[in-house]
Amino acid sequence: MKRLISFLIRNVPRKYLQRITGLGQSVLSVAYAGKNVMCPVCEKSFRKFLPYGRINPRENALCPNCLALERHRLLWLYLKEKTGFFSGQQAVLHIAPEVCYMKHFEKLHGAQYITADIESPLAKVKMDIHRMPFEANHFDVVLCNHVLEHVQDDNQALKEIHRVLKPGGFAILQVPFFEPVPDETFEDNSITDPKEREKIFGQDDHVRKYGKDYVERINRSGLQAVADMFVQELMPETVERFKLPKDEVIYKAIK
């Protein structure tokens, strides 16, 4: 299973994976039936989660039912416990939408929930994050997770997120960090070899390796970033039951 998952995510483009992910979910849910772990997103229990990762797949990572990863399960809890996201309908822009969230968020926020992506077949709006087709001060919430490391100009993307957010609105801006984390974010467009890019940036389709200056980079856009180590507020048994990432920081940015 580890080898199969590693092969798929390394060799099949994301837009195609999104079309076929539902095919094996029912079978996997039965095969992994049990009560040892639970996904808070779909509220299903399993004997364990699926492994996931490009090179060395992590154990107990991917929910067999809704495909939520560790970070998705943590963010779900954060939105429930530390924001008003689930308190009623809001205007939400979900950039590069994660499959595990989409049905839940659409049911909650209705027509005000807008999914957008430059290539995903699942998104409602085809959009370049550098030039969003939305008026200023439109959204209460923007979700933009594991996107900024892929875009050519993350400063412009963050300015666009600031522009479309309403005053008082917030964005969730998760990005990957790879050890050793540099003091300053590193970019070098002259590195073109895919293997070298993967070695330096974590994936060959990443254009930068984020550093300890990430909060500062967010703040340059006009947003006010908060780095929240929410996982440390949870009970150890909760972290273990949901298999949450113990070192994931939630980056929330407020306009």
C-alpha cells in the first residue's frame, strides 16, 4: 500500500487524482474497519489510517473514507473550536479545495461557498490566484492551504487575498516547512532539474522553501498573521485518537 500511494502521488497529476479518488474509498473503508482511530471530519472510525507520502509514506496519515490527512483533521478542529466558521453561513473562498472538506462546507455555507483553482476539475471557478475575479471586501473567510509554495509570486497572491477579504475577515494560509527550516524563505528559479528541485524545495513543483520569516511575509500584504500552536491545547488522547500532527502551526491572517 505504501508503494502504491507513493507512486500515485509522485506520478499522477493532481487534477487526475481528484477524479479517481472516490473509486477505492468504499473498499478501503471496509478493509480498514475498526475502532482504534477516528477522523473528526467524516466521523468514521478505523483500525488505522492509510499511509501517505511521496518518498517515505507516513503511517496513520490518510482517512480511507474522506481522504483527510493529519493537517486536515487538525484544521477542522481549529475552525470548530477557535473561529466562528461553523456558526452560520458566511462568504467563503476555498482556493485549491481539499476534497475532504468540500461537501461539508457547501452544506454549511450554501451558494456563498466558492471553490476556485487554476486547474482542478472539482472547483466552481477557474482562477489565477494572482488576479482573482472577485470584488474587494467580498469574503468573510479565505482558505488557501498548501498553495503559496506553488505560485510564482506569493506576495501578489497574498495581496489579492487581502483585497478580497472583508475587514475583520480571516484567511487560513498553511504551507509546508522542510527541515532544516531556513531563517529566510529561499527561491531560485535557475534550478530546473526536477530531482534537484525536489531535494531543495521538498517537491519538484514547489517554487520556494519557506523559512522562519513566513509570518513577516504574510504581514507585508497588509494582513495580520497569527501563528497558533493549537495542537498543544488539545488533550494527548485527542491528538492520538485523531492522529494529529504534533508540530503543525496554524497560520491565521486577519484583515
